Amino acid sequence: MDPQLYGLLLYGISIITMGGIYSVLALGLNMHWGLTGILNIGIAGFFGIGAYTSAILASKPDPNRFGGFELPLSITFPIAMIMSAIIAYIVAKICIRLRTDYLAIATIGIAEILRLIAKNQENLTGGTFGINVSRPFQDLAGPWNHVTFMCLVLAFVLIVYLLCERARLSPWGRVMRALRDNEDAARALGKNIDHFRTVAFVAGASFMGLAGALSCHYIKYIGPTSIEPLQATFLVWVMLIVGGAGSNKGAIFGAMIIWLIWSASELFAWNLPSELAIRAAFIRVFIIGFVLVFMLQYFEKGVFGPRKGEN
């Protein structure tokens, strides 16, 4: 195959794979905000917990840190989800009664605490050097290892989407939407508000942990720079807003479109004149912000957001 064509093929596979990983993240956030009205700005924290958990369990032995058990992904992925769910349950027990704005501040603080722990606990997380891991299917030739991992990610996207849709359409989902729209009315009907919100918070966080584990093994590395709020929180919110909060289809659509634009903006930014290329990171954020404002001019509630009369 022509090298240039082969490179374009791998680039396309990479965009779909990372778009799929972000789709899982956006579905988790939709469980929080779109379905329940929980304003979680600490996505990076749960993403990082899942990534580090899987990396510690699946990586090769290292005398300088804990872990290196070389466990298969069939074990590390569920444990990554469970660890994210446990931390989310603890956070929920402390913070879930807070008002929306105070809850947002609390989740930001918790995510930063987790990031600083990851940065400084070298005997557990590798500190600033992070943890190197292997990508599954590496023994396959040519592009097939990339294609196979992409299919694995898309399979997880489908599973998470079906679970979220089932939850949304269930009696539990109807209660969650009632909480989102009018918490006082739901409380007056005798609903246990804290219990329902805790369940939704834990479920969404477990999906974020799964996305972290997938990302870690795709990139083959996890470190403090991998869980910066820009890519692990800001982008996810933009994806959900563009796709439409409350819509699982919208979460996936927004993730794929915004990741495509984010990836394309990197090529655009680095081809600018040198005096502008050094500001490439800021230019990329500006492009995403412009896209967000432009989309909201035409789709106030997102492309797949609820229309008038819909719930």
C-alpha cells in the first residue's frame, strides 16, 4: 500500500477510535447532566481513576512502583469501572446533596486532588513519568491491530449506549428526568432524591472509568498530562452540548464531530506561520469555542436535544 494512503488510513482509524472513547465519556456525562441534572465538572478525575487502575494492573512489573501484574483487559476493565464507581459513591455520599453550582465546585476540587495524587505518588502511579502499557492485538500484522482495537472500542460504545437507552426509557429513567426538571415536586411525591442521584452518579462515573481504561491502552501511556481538564473535561462538555444533553444519540454524535474537529484543528494550527504555531493550543481551543457558539445559534439544545413538548 502507498505509504501516504496507509498513513491516512491509520489517521482515520485513530479518529474513529478516540471518537468512540470520547463517546463513552459523553454517555457517562449524559447520565449525570442530561438525565439527572448533576453538574459534574470533575470528569477528568473518574477518567483518570479508570486509566490508572487498568494501567497498574495490566503493566509489566516495575521495581519502582506498585503493580505490574500483567492482567488481561478482561479483568482490568471491570476493575477500572468498579474503582471509579467506588470513588464516585464516596464523593456522592459527601457532595450529592449540594446545589448544582456548589456540586460543580466540589467535583472540580476532587478531580484536582486526584490529579495531584497521580502526579506525586510515584510509588503507585509513576509520578510525572506515568505508566507505559501495551495495546492489545499488537501481534496482528499491518493495520489490523488498529482496526481490531477500534472494533473493540465501538463494541463498548454500543453496549454503553444500549444500557443508557434502557435506563432512560425505564421507570427509573422517568424518575430521574422528573428530578432534573422539578426536584421539589419529585420529593413531594415521596421519591428518595439522594438515592436516585447517587445511583446515577455512580453509573455515569463507571462509564468514565471505562473510557479512561480504553484510552490508556490505546495511547499506551497514562500520566498526569493525560488527565488535564482541557481534554478530559472541557471537550466532553462541548461534545454533550453540541450533540444535545439528554440524548444518548446526541452524546455519540457530539463526541465524534467535536473530536474530528479537534484533530483537524491540530493539523491546521501546526501549519500556521511560526509566530502563530507556538500558540497552537490556544488556537485549537478558540476553534472549538467558535464551533460551540455557531452550533448553539442554530441548535439551542444541541443537534439531538429535546424539542418543544419532548421529555
